[in-house]
Amino acid sequence: MSKQNTLQELMSRELKEKSIFDQAQKCAYDYLDTVLERDVYPTAVALENLSQFDESLPEHSTQAAEVLQLLNHYGSPATVAALGGRYFGFVTGSAVPVGIAAKSLATYWDQNSAMHVLSPVSSKLESVVEKWLKEIFNLPIETVAGFVSGTSMANFCGLAAARYRVLKNQGWDINNKGLFNAPAIRIVTGKQAHSTIHKAIGLLGFGKDHVEWVDVDDQGRIIPELIPTLDNRTILILQAGNVNTGSFDPFDKIIDKANQAQAWVHVDGAFGLWAAAVKELQHLTRGIEKANSWAVDGHKTLNTPYDNGIVMCNDKEAIVSALHMTGSYIVVSDQRDGMFYTPEMSRRARVIELWAVMRYLGKNGITQMIHGLHERAVQFHHELSHVKGFELCNDVVFNQVLVRCDTDERTEKTMKRIQELRVCWVGGSVWEGRKVIRISVCSWVTTPKDVSLSVKSFEKALQEINKEETAH
Ligand SMILES: *Cc1c(COP(=O)(O)O)cnc(C)c1O
């Protein structure tokens, strides 16, 4: 018997006996038992042990149980406990339990969501979730959604649709004629646009030097009066949720103007678009429904597992044409074929966990969870305002809090010390030319107690730094 057959038999047995699935499940449960309580960031030993993975590709196959054991033993301790309630780095998000469970079930299904014929269930759920999202964000009925990896890709897709439409309006088909010698396009955006907007601008061939960057106010919002005169060759990129302050561009009147000028408006709403689901916060997103394309994440504010972003566009022809593929083998059904709304063809059915989280929470649950993030951020801001030595740098309109010490050096040292204490994890950023500590409340797990514990850790870190400085 050939070696290959033996391996095939072995794998068949693994599938049938399921002991490695039990093993993985057990490791997962052990992880869940400790992840909320353990150090938020891996210990030095855990990081050191990652060197165990530095090996050359084995010559022969290994026991599956051994592979899982390696992952559990050296991988698990080196994870960041973003799933828990005291991770406030970047803008991330935990995961709603049913989302993890649904994703795990979907893993066994291993669906390809490119076409209806490849996965009827994925096609159905994409249609359903598309409808739900339109309702939550109050978007026009003709809006279509593509289920992509995150907002980086969603921004790229929305701007690709914009590029298609703006050029088409000048009688230029980008797909056939390309960008060389194409009519000029104008890109207008705020100076606080997210780095992934810069990336998309590069990928789409617009060039950052070509962008008309508009000044922003002290919260990072685009200043409407400074937006240049728009026209039908312009793509205007706005932002719902500044990655530092959490602020929102004042959409309503700006988009009215853009619409009059027949400019395309794209909204980067990675985490902020969800403010639309909360009555008390809806003033922040007022007017977004008048834009043409939107990018949003499931994996940040909504707390789906990772790899979950959505592009939405009110111009189906533009987005499908921009991302289109052709091939005679493609079965175009009268049902939804997901690949027409994404750059990829084969793609895992990430809509499954998005559907599960939305179906589980319902409208009220979504509202409650997102409002909770806001309340914890307000609490963080409030409690920090009573700690001597910290200066707060932003208005907490949503889930972001910026804070600094009296000097950049002390801010940096304090942040590092907070990280070392491992009670919580926060990262740094720069705001108005000064170093700041950025706190992003994105996890459904975070309780008022988590916030208080974290503030205590801030206090302790600063005290230690101050003590060390006086000792020197
Ligand atoms: C996080 C973020 C992005 C990028 O989203 P990913 O899901 O990480 O690709 C884009 N814009 C803003 C405002 C963000 O906060």
C-alpha cells in the first residue's frame, strides 16, 4: 500500500473517531475557563516559549493530537485576552458567545460562500443579514452588502465602486480602459482619515499626493466650511468614529451638499456606524443614509469573532461592476451569489457568525450592548478625571477615551508600566502632536468593576513612575 493511501486512511479515521475534535473542544473550554481572569497580555515566559514553533517543516506527518497539543501548550498562553473585559487596545472587540459557537459549527460545514450553488445556506443568510443591516443603519432599500474580512477591505470595495461610478459618469469604463489616461478624479477627505483609507487610496491608484486633505477640528471632525467645492468627479470620504477620539464627521449637511454636486460619498464607519443602533447616540450618525457607500465591522463594536467586515453600497451596478468577475463556469442564479459583492471568489461563510450574533441579540440587545460600551467609556473618563496626574484629551461621544500625563515621556513610561502590570492593556497614539494613552471600550464583557480595576492600575503605574523619578 502506498504511503498516500495510509495517510488518507488515517485522516478518514480522525474524521470518524472525532477524538481530536474532543481534544480541541476540551482545550477551548479550558481556555474559556481562564481567559477572563488571566493576565491580559502574555507573560514573558509565554512569549519566550513561542520559539518552540521555530522548526523546519517536518519531513513526515505527525499525530494530529500532537499538533493540537503544540498549539494548546505554546499557542494558548501567548494569546492576547482580547476576549475578556480589560483589553482596551487599538479598537478591537470581544466575541458574543453564540458567535463563537456558530463559527465553530460553521467550521465543520466548511462552506464556500462564492455562489448560491456552492452554499445555499450562506447565500440565504447573506440576504437576510443584508436586510437586517439596512434596517439597523436606516439605509436605502436598494443598498446591497458584501461580506468581507474587515473594514480595510470594505473601504477598498466602497471606493472601488465609487471609482467605477465616477469614471462611468464621464463615459470611461475603468474595467476595460484602466486608469491610464482616464479622466481626472478628485478625492476629498479629512486629515484624520484612517490609515486604511490611505491604503485604499494607494491600492486604487489615486495617489495620496492627489488627495485634497481637509482640516479637522480639535476632535478630529472634518470642518464643513473648509470642504472644497464638490462636483460629479469627486469622491468624498467621511468618517463615523475617529480611531482616536471616537468623534463623527458632521454628516447631514455635508452629504446634502455632496448630493447636490453629484459627488460620491463613502463613509468609513468601522466601529462608529453602530451608534445608529442606539437612540441616545443616533445624533452622531444623522444623515449617513444619504451617502453612497459604507464600511463597517462586525468584529469591533458588534463583537462578532474576527474576520467580519461589511461593505454596503446603494449602487448595485457600481459595486458589482467594480468587483466583478467573469468566467464561463460561473453559474449565475436568481439567488444571491455573494462573490459579486466582494473581491474574492472563494470565501468562508463568515456571515454565519454575524447572523448568529444579530439573531441572538435582536434589536434591543444590539442597542443595549453598544450603549453599554459608551457608558463604560464615560465611566472610564469620569474616574480618570479624579486621578491626579492624568489629563483627559477628548470628549467621550462614543467609546474612545484619550488621556495623557504632563510630559510625553511620562505618558510613554506610564503606558508601558500599565502594560507590564497586565491588569488591562492600553496602547498609545498621538493626538494634536502629543503622546496619549488610548482607551477603546469595545468588549461586551467589560463591567463597571473592570473599568475601576483598570483605573486603579493606571493610578498605580503613574505612582510607580513618579516614585522612580524622585529616587533618581
Ligand atoms: C479598525 C478601523 C478600520 C480598519 O478595519 P479592519 O477591520 O481592522 O480592517 C478602518 N477604519 C476605522 C475608523 C477603524 O477604526
